[in-house]
Amino acid sequence: MSDSTDALVIDLPAHLDLTAAGPLAERFVAARGEAIAIDASHVERLGGQCLQVLLSAVVTWKADLTPLSITKTSEGFESGLRLLGLSVDSLLEKEISL
């Protein structure tokens, strides 16, 4: 995790489930081109669809050479990542494949 002082903060909701995936994707689309810091400190539950949105954002921001960080996490967020086979570090290390 890293801290970005000039980044736009995107606060993740408590329940990152199917119904949250669309609005979450829209938030990332609206923020494209800006450095962002993701605050996952309120997340209680992380589902596969929202993980896909987060993975897409990480790859997109890397392709755009724009900073993206996860500045705060909750136990629920980290536990959800572990259940889906990832960690915060591995999420941020996703490579761009063409």
C-alpha cells in the first residue's frame, strides 16, 4: 500500500457485491486520467464482480501510466481478496497483457 497526497480518493462501499459493480465501474470511468487512492477501510464483503472492476482499474491505470494506490484496507477487504486468491500487493502488481 502506498499513500498519494494529490490523488482523488475513491471510497469503497461496505458491500462490494453484484449491485455495487456497475456504480463502482462508473466511478472509475469518471476518474480515468487522474491519480487515484482507493480507500477500502469500510469494506465488509468483496465479491468477484467488484474484484473484476478493481482488476480492470489497476490494469487501465497502469496502461495509462497514471498512479493508483490502495491507501487503507479493512479486514473484510483483505479477507475477501484472500478468498479470491489475491492480496493487496498482488492486486496492485497485476501486469498488462496484450
